[in-house]
Amino acid sequence: MNILIIGAGGREHALAWKMAQSHQSGDIYIAPGNPGTAEFGTNVPIPIDDFKSLKALAIEKNIELIVVGPEEPLVKGIYDYFSNDPATASINVIGPSAKAAQLEGSKAFSKHFMQRHQIPTAGYAEFTLENYEAGLTYISSQPLPIVLKADGLAAGKGVIIAMTHQEALTSFKEMLQDKQFGEASSKVVIEQFLEGIEVSVFALTDGHHYQIIGHAKDYKRIGEGDTGLNTGGMGCVSPVPFMDALFMQKVESNIIAPTIKGIQEEGLVYKGFVFFGLMNCGGEPYVIEYNCRLGDPETEVILPRLQTDLVSLLAATDNGTLEDVNIEFHEATFATVMAVSGGYPGSYQKNLPITGIALAAALPEIHVFQAGTGFQENTIVTKGGRVLTVTSSAATLNSAVIHVQKALSMIQFEGMYFRKDIGYEFL
Ligand code: AMP
Ligand code: GLY
């Protein structure tokens, strides 16, 4: 079958790589893609939110399966846009309806949902300009640290962990009165701080059944030892040593099963990935957030670790056989490390030539997944903050990380930076 992947990051490069391995895949198109995805299909320069052009492409190329990488088109209703038109209704779009995507698109919606279905999460309250004064009083009465979240999508910047009440009050004012994140911060969720280790668990659902397709630990801070500013993700490991059978069983019975049951009971149309951002609080899993897509760079370890054919797996969400699919994982441990532009997550230079990708990618057990890259006169250059990620597998996490670093030492661009301590707390 012909496939369209929407997005342009390392996640979409990994999706294209994995789907190209399936005997079921026909032509693969990526919109807009990057030089990495171009190795596995045809890049089409259509922006991720240009639904009209994406639909025209899907019809012209006889697309039967669409995988939506990023959250933005999902929250804007790409699923509904395709399913409401008889010309494209039969296409299997992997991603929830706009309504169900509110699980990621609105923190308040997802908190209400978890409350309705008794899913463990941090205690919270929500405020708008209408009950602003009550918010100030509430903040002052809460223990520290205290977590403030813009309700809507804020490009990963909408969460503030305040260490003092003054800081929390200032952020509260900036979000609500100064409209720091525009419409996204017209409502603010204030949450109890959860102490623990984070882990991301991924499921695929058809709205009734689910399969767990992997998990990973993401390292979000720019600096080694988890210091400095938050980023989109600097590296991942999978599997995670504390994800033993007992913990996994708690995740499944306290969180995943009730979430899917809730989706079903509420009649939410959801055919796609569910990303459970969890906190392991002393052996008990709590939900920090839902995302309605795969993570980046989590995908760059999840998909290499997944042995099951991804195209057949995705097709099973459409033909009622998801329950019967056999999910298999490679035995090895996987690590991925992101190389970023100097200055990221602040400002950085673009269009710097990158060398050594092919050399590194030729090493055994190494995958180079491109993220913020582009072509300039047939040379691969930097185009974003997170430039590329290198994944390796090995019998131990230690060896996987050493392999990755060896491969990264062969890749160069001016200002290149990566964390050398991914997986450190498990080594
Ligand atoms: P998000 O932008 O929603 O991914 O949140 C950013 C990060 O904030 C998460 O990955 C957590 O590290 C942290 N965070 C969010 N909510 C909480 C919470 N209730 N307790 C502790 N940390 C949190
Ligand atoms: N790596 C975190 C995310 O994709 O949201």
C-alpha cells in the first residue's frame, strides 16, 4: 500500500526507515520530510498544516495509510478532515480525531478525563482571568515546588516548575494577564509537583483495543546531569531498567487499560498512538501528560527495538485485528543521542554543512536519523536546533552508549553539541 508520513523530524525519518522494511509498503511519501526521509521515499514540500494540499496528494498518489507525526495537525483536525470527505474516508489515518486529540491539546481536558476515569495523576486546579484572584490565593496556599501549565499547545514551553511562590505568581500573571502563550495560556492548570523518574510508554489503539509498542526514558535538559534549560529531548534509552514486570503491570492496569476504556466509553474516535508521559513515584506510576503521537527522540529507539512489522500493525487498527497482533521486541538495549546546534535551545546558526553522516551510518548497529537538516546545493546542512540523532543497540546500555559516541565522533558541523551522559543513572 502507498503511505504518506506527515512531518520532518527524526521521528519521521525513523518511521520511514521502519515502514520501508515492510513487504506491505508500496510507495512512501513524506510531507515535507528531510534529507534522511528522502532515502526511503519521496519528499513532497507540503507544510504539515496545509490539509488541502495533503488531501490532493493523497488522492493523486492513491495513499491508503497516513501516519501523522507531530501533534499540531492532529489537534487542528486532520483526522476529521480526511474522514469527513467521501473521497478520502477510506484512508487509514493514524492519529486521533480533533476531539480525542484534546487529550494532548488541552491540559484541562486531559485532567478532567483522568479524574473521570480514576487515572492516577497530580492534584490540580484550573484558572482563567475570570477567577484570577482565586488563583493567586490558591498558589500561595500550595507546597513547593509548584507546577504551572498553559492549557493549550505551547511548543513544549508551556510548563513552569516554580521553586518559590513569587516565581509561581509571576508566571501565573505572565500566562493569564500578559498572554505569554496567546490563546494557549488563556487557561492555566496548576499542579502538584510529582517527585520521581520520568518514563514514556507508547501504545497503539483503535479506540477499543490496544497494544503496548514500547517505552523509553527521554533526557530533556540541555546540560549533563539533567541541568539547564528544557529541550525537545536530547537522547533516550530503551528498555528502561526499572520498567520491570511489576511496574509494567501497574502501568497497564492503572493507566493504559482505564485510558483506553475511557476513550471507548466516551465515544472518542481514536485510532493512533497514545504517548503516556509517566512519573515513577516510588514504584507507583502517575500520568504527567498524554500526547496523541509518538515522541521525538523516543521513536528513534522505540522503532528500532520493535521487531513487529509496523505497516501490518498500523493496518490492524483499521480492520479490527489489533488484539491479535504479536508484538515482539529485539533483545538488545537501545540508546539514541541527539546532536544539536550550538546555542540550542536558545538561538543558533543555520545552514552549516554537516559531514560524516554516511561514514557513521555505515558502522554496524548504527542508525543516523536526521531531524533539523536540509539540502543546500547537494550538501546536507543544519536547519534546526535538534539536527540529528544517532541510535545504537548493544547487549548492554553501556556498550550502546559507547557505540553511539563513536559514531557521533565521525559526524561534524560547526557548534555541534551532544550530551555524553545519556543513560547515566543506569550505568
Ligand atoms: P511537558 O511540556 O508537558 O512535557 O512538561 C515538561 C516537563 O515538566 C515534564 O517532562 C516533566 O519533567 C515536568 N513536569 C510536568 N508536570 C509535572 C509535575 N506535575 N510534577 C513534576 N514534574 C512535572
Ligand atoms: N520527547 C518528548 C516529546 O516528543 O514530546
